[in-house]
Amino acid sequence: MNRRTFGAALACGAAAQNAPVPEPIRNLKPMTEGVRPITDAERAARVEKARKLLRDNRLAAMVVPNGSSMFYFTGQRKPGQAWVLAPKGDPVWSSAEPAELAHALRDTGAVTGAIGMEEQTPFAVVSGLAKEAPAITCASATPVTAGCRMYKSPAEIALLQHANDVTIAAYRAGLATLREGMAENELSVNIGAAYRALGYNGYASASFGQYTAFPHGSITPQKLKDGDVVMIDDGCAVEGYQSDITRTVVFGKPSARQRQIWDLERRAQDAALRAAQVGAPCEAVDAAARKVITDAGFGPGYKVPGLPHRTGHGIGLDGHEWTYLVRGNKTPLAPGMCFSDEPMIAIYGEFGVRLEDCFYMTENGPRTFSKQSPAIEQPFG
């Protein structure tokens, strides 16, 4: 995934308000039908699973500040608030101020022992709580939050699927607007307009030519010319659930070198999917993709030219979430887990190629949310 700064996204959105809408985008129709939000019953089941994990991990309670985990369990986002859950009793809402949290924990009966702190809890809150309630110990709540969120339900997978379908539609329209002399931020603006025509807010970073070799793009102004590699990345959210897709094409006729590297990238992406089998460790997926690239003479390891980053990340309510397809992660793959599959070949001073499709694990192995690119001239399956 290639996340630009919030300021850049705002700038693109502002520019889009005054830009003429290209015909491929004007022809789009909303894709808002058929979206089914997560039910109250499913959220209640999540809370009960979290209670069990609290007991299993010997946590007296957990503190969840405003963010994706709060939304996951409650369906709400409350800035400045925290949600407190203990193994027994009703959850408690509280101000995120340490003194108020200490009172809330006492209300749940959690007056001693380890308290799990959700990973996005600010340090000031953690340290302040430790002073307000010296009889407790602050610990990580990740075994509980990730232990729930890593495994997606059918309803979550359906929302992720819809987000990916919308992204493919936006990308199709956006790539149809490519023209000689286009700036990279114009392409981003066009894709943003496509998302809005489809009924969503979304964003796509865009890079041309040698700047596609940088995994997170470049702020250097770029103008599209014949023979340039074009890379677009990012996605949208449906009921909070994120898509993340990358497509790499060539504006004009691909050179033999561009075709060679693109084909190698596609083989690496395929190798990752073949390795993604139930019970296999997450690191095996990264190793399989990386081996294809290093066997072709790139790398080794994370060296450039080659694959400079992990092969994939978990995805759900956050674009990057537990767990990761990376060396050293021995977490076994299990049904319901969702990941990006995005090995990249970066060749500084020349170009880069990344193909990214997300997938979810079933009992029979991986299933992609989007059809992989068949060829360098065919970004959409």
C-alpha cells in the first residue's frame, strides 16, 4: 500500500472540485446497492470472544481508545473517549483522561492486575493511568484485539469484496484518462472523481517513469510521456472496510525490459498465492515471492534492485493491520485472514513494478478479492 500524506489527499480533493470531469468518469454509475452493515448481533459475538481472550491472556480488562478497534466492537467512533471491557459485566464508556479511566476500571472491578491497552492508545494515557492506578500493570491488548480482528467473518469479507469491486471500477475509469503530458496528481484527481461518481470517497497515488521505483512514490512533479511506466495504488472504504489494489501499466508500447520485469513481478505474486495455504507460516508467503525475484538476479533479501518491503499486510478496518506476510512471522495462516499480496521489483533510476491484489483465506486456500492483471497491456482480469 502506498499512503500519501493527509495534506496531499486534501490537495487532490480540492483540485478535483474545479477540474472538468473526463468522459470515462461521467459514465460511471453509483455502486452503493447491496451493502450490508455489520449487525448488532455480530458485534455482540465479537465482545464475547474478546472476553474469552481477556481470560485466556489473564487480563483484568482492556482499554480501547477512539479508532478502528472501538468501531469494530461498538460500531461507534468517539474522539476523546475510551471503551473499557472486562471479562465480566457490562462494558463501560469513559473519557480517555487517565483519572477518568481509573474510575472506569474500578467500575468494572479491575482494580489490580494487568490491563490491556489497545495499540493506538497514546503514551500519555498509558503513563498517566499507571500513576492514577498504581495497583494495575499496563500490558498489550493486541492478543485480544488482533485475536478478534485478524479473522474476518463472511459479513466482513463481503464488505471487503465490495470495496475491491469499487476500486477496480474507479481504476478502470482513471486509467482511461491517461494522456501525454498529464501530471501524476491529475491522474490521482481523476481516480478520486471516479470514486465519488461510484458513491464513495477514495484515493489513489500515481507515479510515472523512474518514480515508480519508489514504494511510496515521490512528491517530485511528473509529466507523462510515451513509454513511461504508470503505477497507481490505494483504495476506498465500505462501512469502514478497506480495499488496497496496485496496478502497473505502460503508457504506449512496453519495452522488452518493462515486459520482462512485469512478467517477473506477476510470477512472484503467483508464488505468494501458491504458498498461502492453511497452516503455513506467514513468513513462507514472503519467502516464496522473494525467491522468485532473487532467483532472477535481484536482491538478495531486501536489497534494491529487488523487493525492498514485506510481501503483504493484513487488511480490514485499517489499511495495514495484523498480521503481516514478512520474514520472521511464524503465525499460521487460517481461514478468515485477509492480506495484500504485493511483492515489488524496484529498480532505482529506471522504474518499478508492483501488482497488488488482496486475498482472504478459506479452508481450501487463498481467494483473491480482485482478478489479477493478466498482462502488462491488460491491467484488469
